[in-house]
Amino acid sequence: MSSAVMGSKVLAIAKDEWRYWRRSSLAQTVLLIALVLAIASVWVTQAAITATAEKRQHMQSDATQVFEAQPDRHPHRMIHYGHYLFRSPPPLSTLDPGIDAFTGNAIFLEGHQQNSATFAEQKQSSGLTWLGKLTPAYVMQVLTPLLLIVLGFGVMTREREAGTLDFLKVQGVSPLTLILGKAVALAGAGLLILAPLVVGALLTLLNGAALLPVVAFVFAYLLYLAIWCGIVLAVSALASSNSTSFSGLMAVWILMCLILPRIAGNTASVALASQGKLETDFAVLQSIRDTGDGHNANDPAFKALKDNLLAQYNVTTVEELPVNFRGVVSRYSESQHTDVLNKFAEQKMQIEQAQADIARKFGWLSPVIAIQTASMKLAGTDLENYQRFLRKAEAIRFDFVQSLNTLHAEGLSYAQDANRYASQQAQKEATVSSANWQILDEFHFTPLAPTQLFANSLMALLQLFCAMAIVVGFILFAGRRI
Amino acid sequence: MSWLDICRETRFVLHKKSVALVLLVGFLLALFSVWTGSVEVAQQHATIERMQKADELDQAGVTKRYDEAGLLAYYTFHLTYAPPSSLAFAAAGVRDVYPWKHRIRMLAIEGQIHESDTQNPELAMVGRIDFTFVIAVIAPLLLILLLHDLRASERAAGRLDFLSITARTGYSLWPLRAVVVVLTLWLALVLPFIAGAIFNGVSAGLILSVIFIALVYILLWSLLCYWVARFSFSAPVLASFLIGFWLLTTFIIPAVANVAIDKGFHGPQGGDILMTQREAVNDAWDIPIETTMQAFVVSHPEWADKTQVKSLFEWKWYYAFQQLGDEAAKPLAQAYQQTAEDKYRAAGWVAWLSPATLLQRTLTDWAHTDAKAAWRYEQKVRDFHAQLRHFYYPLLFSDDKYHAEVLDARPVFKP
């Protein structure tokens, strides 16, 4: 049989299936629901994320302006005045917001401590989204497979029940051709439902998303829906009746989409308990007490620092130093504290990472988990990207605090500084000019580089490919049994 | 209907491989959810215990180190927490989104209360299997699998008429078969719960209430399935109706309503609260001390004649402007909280259209793991912080000399 003949047969079978759907009110309803959900989710999420991004950008520029507009002050005051960073969502988060709502979106940067990000949106939510949000990612990952099942459970069993299967065989239509034709029919439905997401993806390109992750993102969803079309086809081909096909597919959906992702989450949190920040703060406080309180230059912990400095400048008292010893202590202790803080912060992040890795391993069992991971990684809305934000925020915090500490050490004399509460006049003298507040870099949190996003998603994509291979294997096996 | 009928139908139903499999899956899921839920609750208790010990040591260290009320108030943290209730293992609720532990000190509360030391956000997003999820979401699906083809399968096998004719009474066949299936499913789901509830020390009344509400919920879905199963469509079409109804009430209505609620209720941004509080606190350094003190005595007239300061830095002034910072942010913080409460209340109306959500809200309410419980905890922390101020202000404002014994009267947080 020439490939052209087979091609036309496949297409004829697919068209026949589509004709059947057009006459079936169930199929029409399902397609309509799927399309409405897909379009609505793309629209709603796009609007919500755009508004959020604008709000956060606005607050970010406000925060910077307010900081830079502060009057002449003692530099240490500005360390406590602090600065705010707002996390702005990456372009592809309009299609998969990922963990955005579950993480704080504002972080307060100040001296001596690392604050956690505050005001997670989920805390302000109606609580109605405990099962899932109307986002394109959720609609594609969980709801679309269900609708594909309702649409396609009978693609093979219907022919079998109606007795047309034998008829087709006699006519010389090989089982594989038949399956291929039905696959094309299902894929057509899948593509139709995917269309709004593709449009949304094209829009993100206009909003500054890089090409590679967007293409990989769309491709991952294509692959994912192909897997489900394959599952529907395989089960329908193997099942003896419409009824068993439907029940079997429902069972697969419940297991893959509802149960396994949550089992993965439970397993991760039970297998690896993470200490909260509050708990590690005890250790941080202890260690800070050991390394000395930077507010108190007379703390015995700073004796070695003092002796070294006096020796270095060959003087006998701190008053004679060319730098303000209080500022030096402040800078020194900040860097000591930060080492401790970072050690614990890093530990916490690594445990969270390990938890997420446990959950993601379940992606070998369920393509839903694989697509969730791939999707969030490509969109830059997963745990790694959030942690990247936290690390970046910490780097900014440290830089901005230390530049103020340097100002404290070099812009004020020790005498001015030590006597600042002596009188109004002394207080005024113990300040530096507000021109020094222009230390904040224009903060734009840049997500990972496009190639990095893609590289991070490779494992999940591999999981999807494996699932696809297994499904194809099943289909070939089923084809032989027809 | 006789005992014989019941035995016969039970045997018949349970001997069907597909039914037995569904029941087994239900049982295993309930078991898994109860087990992991109990482990998690135990972890939370252990965390609280460790933190209590560490907090005591930390406080003792601070108390030894400083001998001035202002410094003590600055450096002493106080542990506050909301322990998981006995029922929390069955309804995890929002304890992974809202904080249930804080360490607070005498500084402005608005700068501290919004910190949230929550667990892994990626796991929180995926959600977890708890008993509530098994009953509210999975049980209806299992029922649909079990009941939708009650008659259709017999019809397809050509036995329907024969069975209907030979049945002793109208009740001894279909209703009986359905009741047997439903009750065994209910038992398979609640038995692990009962074991877990006894292990976790849930009161008998609460256990009965939970298994009763689970029964009512399962019966409602069963009635729907039973009613739909009467129509003479093919089994998959009947199941599609039921799944469609489940999808609509469980996912689509809540998700769409959430969008509408987000659009309909607007409150201040969280960031604004922090900014307002910070500005108020920091401005105090740049304005005359008397201005701050005058504003302070508006809310604390009892200290009106103790506001004079001798130097440019005094702790009473420092804490006075912390208080003023809170007062400045109060309207915003209240509006922020009000918005959250309004949204939650509006969602309560939506829940009447979504049985699964209604059940989830009820069980998390009983387990004190819902947003309302989180707000109650937040209020407790605020009250405790107010008590701390009430304790420290006399030490800061009056001229009495500080001595360590006064700390015996310092408030301790009780959950």
C-alpha cells in the first residue's frame, strides 16, 4: 500500500470521526466547554498577571524614589530604614503563574536580618481555589485530559460494539491505519483546545518572553496532550466495551491527575521535614551573640578587630584612627552575620529543593507531574526561580547595607558619631548628605537565561518523552490484538 | 426484602472485581491520607516543642545579658504559636499558607505580623491528600464509577428485564444493591479515619459528627447517581453527565467565582501597610521628640506627665514612635484584613453551589485549620503584643528602677 493511499485512508477515518462528533451533542458540549475554559483561563490569567506586574512595578519605583528622597541622616539610620523589593512576574506566568500566589511578593531589606517575603496572595484569596485555579496551565494539565476522555473513550470500542470493526478489516483497513486515523481525529480536538494557549504564548513573545522557552513550553503541552490522546486510544483499543473503556480511562485520570500529584506532595513533606525560618533563627541569634552586636563597638567580641586596626594605623586609641571605628565594627559584624544568615538560608532552600525533587520524581509515574514541572520551569515560576529571587534580594541587601556601613566608617568621624545624642547640634553633625542615598541600582529581577530555563526543564521533558514512548508501545500492542 | 436478599446482593457486589478494586483504592487512599496527616501533625507538635525549649533558653540568655527595660524589650523575642487541633490530621486546611508561629517583640507589630514562616510553596501549590480531600473530591468520583452503570450494565448484558421481573419486591434489587455499595464505600473510607482520630485524640462527638457528615455527603452523591442511572442511556453517557456535574460543582464554579470575587473586592496592597508603618516609624527620628510624645499621649493619656526626655535617645520615646507607627498603619491593616474576610464570606455563599467546597469549609472549620482560625491566631498575637506594651510601658515611663523580679509578671503567650 502506498503511503499516499494510507494517508488518504487515515484522513478519511479521522473525518468520519469528526462527522460523528458533529452529530453527537455530548461531543459538541464537551468541545464547547473545553474551548470556553481554555479561552477564559488565558484571558483571565493574562489580565490578572498584567495587573499584578504593573502594581508591583509601580510599588518598586515608589520604594526606590522614597528611599532616595530621604533627608540627610546618620547612615546607620538608613540601614534600619531599609528598602523594599517587589518580585515581578515573568512574561510566561500569564500562562502558568506557578507558585507565584503562594510566595510572598514583597521583601523588606534591612541590616542585621534576612526577612522573609511577605504578603503571599493566597493569604488574601477567597479560599475557593483549594483544588485549582482557572489558569491555562491548570485547564490544560487537569481538565483537558478529562474532556478528551469523554470525547474519545469510544473511538475504538464504538466500532467494536457496532460490529463495524470487522467490516473495516474485511475492507482492507489495517488496525494500525484505523488507529492512526482515530489518533488524527483526537489530535485535532487536542489542537483545537490548545489553540488559546498558543495564542497566549505568542502574546508573551510580544511582552518580552524569549523564543526558546516559549517554543519549548508550547511543545511540552503538545506532547502532553498527545500522551493523553494516546492513552485514550490505547485504552479504547484494548477495552472490550464502551463502558469498560470509559471506566478504565476515568480511573487512569483520577489516578494521574488528582491522586498522584498530591501523593507526591505528601510523600515529599513526610519524607523530609524542613525546619522553618523561625526555628533556624534561634541558631542565628545565638551565633550573632557570639560574633558580637554590631551596634556596640565596645563589645568584647570586637577586641581583635580593634587591636588589628590600631596596629595597622599605628595609633593607640580608636579616636586617633582615620576611620570611624563604629562604622568599621558595623561593617565587620554585618559581614559576619550575613555569613551565618546565608548558611541557614542556604540550608533551608536546599531542603525545600530536595523536597521538590522528591515530588518531581513522581513525574516518571504521572505525566501530569512532568508537565507541571516542565511548565513551571519554562515559565520561570517554579521554586528555583523563587529562590533565585531570594538570593538576588539577599545580595542586594548586603551590598546596600555595606555601602551604608562604609559611608558610616568613612563619612563620619568617630567623635561626631559617638557624641550624636549629646545635643541637637551634635546630632545634626552626625549625618551624611542625602546625595549619598543614590546607591540603589535600578532593580529588575531577571529570571534565568532562556537557555537555562530550557536546560532546567529537560528532565521533565524527558519524563514526558518516556510517557509518550510507553503509550505508543501500548498502542502498537493494542493494534496487534484488534 | 429479607436478610437473604441482603446477603446475596452483598456477595454479588463484592465479588465483582471492579467494585472490589474501587473499594480497595478508596480504603488505601483514606489510609494514606490519615497516615501522612498524622505524621504532619506530629511534626508540627515536635516543632512547637523544640521552639518552646529554644525560646526559653534564648529568653533566659537575654534576661541575663541586659538590665534595662528598654534593652530587654528590644532584644527579647516571644514565641507565639497555634498548635494543630486534634482533627487537623484529617483537614490540613490552610496551615501551609497562613503562618501558625511567630516570634514577636516590642517593636511595631505591623512590621512583624506579616512575616510568614511557611513551608515549601511548591508543595503548598500542588496541595495535599488529606481525609477531607478524599471524601469531598475522590469519594463522588468513586461513587460515579460504582453506581452509574447500576442498570445500564445489566441492560447491556440483557439481564435487566429478567432481574426486574424476578425481584421479590421493588426494594430488594436496585435500591438494595446501591445501598450495599454506598455503605461499603463509606466504611472503607471512614474506618481509617476513625483509627486515626482515636490515635490523635479526637473527641467521640467530633468523630461521630465527621463520619455522619461524610455519610450525608456520600448519600447525596449516591442519590444523584442513582437517579441518573435510571435513564436509559448507555453507561458512559450517564457517567459523562455525572462527571460533568462533578466538574462543574467541584472545579468550575469555585474557580470562576474566585475570579469574580477577586474582581469584586479590592483592598489595600500588603506592601502599602509596611511602607506606611515604616514611614511613620522613621519620620519620628526627624521630627521633634515632643511632637511624637504628644501624639503618643493621645492614646495613652496616663503617661501625659511622664513624656519629658533628658537626652536625644530614650527608650520610652523609641517605643512611643513604634506605637505610633502601628497606629498610622492601623486603618490600612484593618482594611486589608476586612478585604480578606469579605472575600472569605462571599466564598461561603458560593460554597452552597459547590458541595465539595462546602464540606471542605465545614471540616476545616471544625479542625481549626481554615482562614478564620488563622485570623483568630493573628488576633491573639496582636492581643499578646498589646499585653507586652501594657507590661513594659510602666517600666519605661515611670521612674522606678528596673530589677529582674518584675519580669515574673511579664505576660506569656498562651495558645
